[in-house]
Amino acid sequence: MIAGIDLGSNSFHMVVARVVGGRLHVIDRMREVVRLAAGLDERRQLKPEAKSRALACLKRFGQRLRGMPASSVLAVGTNTFRQARKVRPFLQQAERALGHDIEVLAGREEARLIYLGVAHDLPDAGGRRLVVDIGGGSTECIIGERFDPVEADSLYMGCVAWSMRFFPEGRIREKSMREAEIAAGIELQPIQRRYRELGWKQCIGSSGTALHIESILRANGFSNDGITAKGLARLRRELVAAGRLDELRLRALEPDRLAVLPGGLAILSAIFEGLRIKRMRVSNGALREGLLYELVGRFRHEDVRDQTIARLAEQHHVDLEQASRVEQVAVRLLAQTEHGELGAEAEETRRTLSWAARLHEIGLSIAYAGYHKHSAYLVTHADMPGFSRDDQQELAAIILGHRRRLPTAAFDELPSERKERALHLCLALRLAVCLNRSRSQARLPVPRVEVRGRRWELGFDRRWLDQHPLTKADLREEAGRFEDAGLELRIH
């Protein structure tokens, strides 16, 4: 069994499925309207009542997930988690309530996973698809072919944010509707020309806003074949004529989505106009389904993260043979320590170290001087499909610390549960880089390793160490670097 949890800005969703013969069989779904985006105050901090709603929901989700291993659950936070200030303590509370880690997705990574969920929900008709997902706090637009995105963007507009900003207390006026559409059009401007030039054969809407509007149009006879510009215009007139949401009399209105309907309609209308969309079909596939297929890919060793690392290494002309030598030694060092023990969590730790080793020299494409800083900067800010923001921050800290002074501040900025692991992996990478300084193809004997708290002990064959005076000198220098960071390195 696997589970995908989407902690959206309007609703929290969970879907549980069994994987049978590589196919998904959904066995449970849960959805609760939490309105997390509506719980942000003027300082962009979450209000206590919003936190309480979210934690109560996550405790219920957590009971359903009890007993499932961490490797079978993928939980993600979206735009409100990205935008909220001082959110880390709340995120830790949320993880305890759920019983699993929560990854905060970057906007483009959210878009990629949405497309993955939609693509698996539709038959492969060939040609490009445009997918539009209007969430509570952001709107994702993706053009893709089959299961691969070609373009993916996340825009800072959502049905909750737009409804609160332009339609307070459910009041709807022609002026406010037009202002909401103009504001959405401005957000869309940076991408609309590029998207129109690429073109698409199918246009698909996913998630609550598109599904709700399509249902209203169909139930009231405004459109019998998906969402159309004419149908949207008719719905717009009905909202403006009603003047208030509680005066609206239409079939298929969903009470828990009514408050965010005008904001979602304004955004969708602007997208239809800006991208010159004629008709939009809807899909039940969305981010939560994308999370499930992401997990299935990892189980099949078709992890998109490996492709991302390979692409970055190729893009920055990494010496792949040297990266492989460093990776092999680092992993062998790790295997002798507590973090190298068998199990799913240890496997993920090993992969993180391998990825760091493959990318530790990408900064050489900029300059040799301070290349570890360049490498860390690139990993922090690159578009890395498959990686959350915390994943990238952890990788960057490991890479930043692989030479010169150990950057303790970079590790202090990591979530508490990642801090110790990242430092441990960084030390293994440092030693592997030190031992491979000559870039020789000769097989390198890996020293015996024992880690006791903050003390690392390395045991070498004396003759080998005497025959490699540069390595011996480098290790002595490393011992000084360890000491500066409050650690100890002993060489035997």
C-alpha cells in the first residue's frame, strides 16, 4: 500500500492505493476543507485557528496511515507552506500529527507532479496537452507530451487568495470581478506568449476549481461539453447579477467550495482569455495522484531524481569518473557507520550522499576559486524535479561543506531531523574527496571507520599511508578543520 497526501491551500487530500502488477487500485480517499491560505495574517504568519484546523485534520489522516512505512507515504505542502513566515515550528507539529515527514514543494515541482497525476488519468491521444490547476494559493500551468512536462510554471494566484482579496464577505460586483480578472491576466503575462507559441492539442483542467465550475456549467445547461468561454461568461453574469454568494441560485453548487468560487472563476476566465482557450476538459487526476505515481516510479527504480542529478552533471560538464570514485569511497565509509545500516531510511540516506558526490564539482563550470560555494548555490537555486526545497537545502549544505571550513551555520538552518544526518554525510564526503585528491584510477583502500558521537576514527595500513604523504598531510589538515567545528578526527 502507498499513500499520497496533498496539503493544499484550500483543502487537504489523502488517497491510499494498492500497487498490483504495477497498477494502482485506490482503496481509500479523504478530503477536508482546511482553508489554510485564509489563515494567513497580515504578516503572512498562520493564525492559531488555522493551525488547529490543520492539525486536527492531520491527526485523522495519521490514524489512517498508522503502520505504513515511511517509504510508502509521500506528504507534501504547497503554496501556503511556501509563503508562510516562521512556518518551521508548525511544520514539525504537523509531521508529528501525521506521523510522517512533510516535504514543502517548490512551485515547478508541484506543477510537474500535477501533470504526472493528470497524464495517468487520461488516455494517450498523442500531441501536447495544456494542464491548468487552480489551487487555493497558486495556479499551475503545464504543457507536456505523454508523461513528460515540456513547460511548467507556478503563478501566484489562487481561488482562496483571489476571493479574499476581491470578493470580501461574498460580495460580487462587476467592478471587483473585472479587477480580479485584470490582476490574474497580469500574473499570466510572463508565460502566455511562450505557451501560445508552443501550442497544444488538448486543454485539461484539474483539481477543485475546474471540477466545480464544469459541474455547475453542465448542471445548469451553460455548457454540455466541458468548460467553454461562453459557459464561463454565462456563469460570470449569474454571479454578478446575484451580487452576493448567499443570493446565488444555481444547481450543483458545493457548499464547501462556494466561498472560493468567484476568485476561481475570475482566474479561469483570465486564463481562457490570455491563452485563447476554446474548450477545457476536466480530469480527476491531480497532485495527490501524481504523488502516488512518483512513489511507484521510485519502487521501480525509475526515480526522476536520478534523472535530475544526471542532467545537472551533464549540463555542468562534471568529471563523471572522478565523481564516481568519490561516490564509491563515500558510500563505503558511510556503510561502516550507524547511518549505513540496512533499511529504507538508510537507503535514502545513501542515495543522498551519492547525489551529493555526483554534484560536488558542478561549481567548477563557473570557477575553481570557491567552487564548493558555486556548487552549493547551483543546487540551492536550480530547478530540480523530484526534490523538495528541504532536499535541495540539505544537498547544498553537504556540498558546501565538502572542502575548506565546515559551514556549521548552513547545517543549523536545516530542519532539526536533517541536521545531524547532513553533517554526517558531509564528513563522509569530505574524507572521500580528500582520499581521491590525486584523481587516480588506481583502486583506493578504504580505511576502517568508527564513529563515536562527534569523534571519527580512521584506521589505515601504515605502509600505505607512508607511501602517500600528500594524503597524510591532507588528513592532518582535515583534523584541524574538524576541531574548528567542534569535532574530532583521529588517524590510526
